[in-house]
Amino acid sequence: MRGAACEGGSLSARSVFKIYKMDGVEVRAVQGVDLYMEPGDYAAIMGPSGSGKSTILNIVGCLDRPTSGSVCVDGMDTGGMQEREMAALRNRCIGFVFQSFHLLSRTSAVCNVEVPLLYRGMGRRERRGLALAALEEVGLGHRAEHLPSQLSGGEQQRVAIARALVSRPRIILADEPTGNLDSRSGEGILRILDGAHERGITLLLVTHDHAVAERAQRIIHFNDGRIVREERPGGSSATCCQGGRKELCDEPV
């Protein structure tokens, strides 16, 4: 698995529930969600705060496990995987972009980008070359040695995207990637993500901004932990279409 790019790029969730118990109260964050992303798909998830958007993103990204239901990444059922296997799958197949960047504050931009390659056990010279190339790709090659505190918010998010891209994932999951940015910086980030999709990367993002969502091929609306509607920008919408209506793990449809 080490050093290999992820093939494919599909994501599947079937009858997924996520239930938390807080102070004796049961919170149903996700309730029976079916979601399918074909390789190269581009979808946006929208909904009010607390509707389950980020929870489902974390579940299909193998950062969290469902209470019940099934999740597959590239046809591989994650249900029986150990934590180490889940981490290896994330590292190989999925790039993450978060609203708050999650950069190491005392580490240079290039070292931040190297982190996923470090976990693969890649040698220093090889990972440094790949990290520098990823920074060039997002227009920050000249800022490689700068600390996050020396970068603007937009630049920090571009470093985070370079980190997501450096391991050559087939899937990028982005949670409010423009939420902390001004409109100009946000547009730059969206152009980079659009470019990644044009190269065949599967892209699933969470956003509150309808203008951001309309860049996607389809918009999936969440409310109360459920998919309530899906639409295609400029096209029709369907009620309770459940995110693609495909089956899991390459089962016949």
C-alpha cells in the first residue's frame, strides 16, 4: 500500500446511522443516509447547522464509524477494518481539506505538506520533492519555508490543499473550505478544487454557500440527519433521492 496512488475514487454509504449519547440524551446525527459518489463525481452537501453534513463527511472519510450501516471506499467495505487499516486507507485514497486548515503552527509550509508522505514511510528526499511540487501546483512554491503565521488565510488554505493533493488521492473531502476566507481568496481555493476535479478526482464538499455548491455537478440537501432533496445546478430536483441510489461494494444495481 505504501507509495501507491488510490485507484478508482468511489464512495458509498448505505443505511448509515450515527447516534451519540450525551448526558443520557440520544442524539441522532445521521439517520438512514444512502449516498453514492462515482469516480470523478463532484457533489456538494448543504443544510442548516446540526443537520449531519460534517458527520456524514467524517464517516465516508473513515474519520468516524457509523453506529450502523455500511461504508465502502473504492468497493472496500470499511466495516471490518481495524483502526490501522482505516488510517492506511485514508492516507492512500483520501485527501482532506478543513475550514480551520489544521496546519502545524511551528512547521514550515513544505513540512506541513510532507506529513501524509511521512506517515507512508517515504524517504526525506522523495517526500520533499513531491511536497515542493504540490506547493507549486497551488501557486505557493515561493512560500515553502514560511510558517503558517507568516501566511494569509488564503495561503494557509492553499497549503492545506497541497497537503491533500500530495499523496495523489482519488477522493478529496472538503468541509467548508472557504468558510474562513474573504471572497477573493475563496474563489482562488475553489478554482484549485475545480482543477482537481477536472483531473478526475472525486470531490465531495460541505458548504453553507449556495454559490459554492452550484459549482458541483449535484447538490445534496440535508436536514435533521437525512437527505431530503437532491438537485443538479441549472436542472431539476428530486425529493429524497438519497444521493445517487447506487448499491454498495460493487453489488449489481
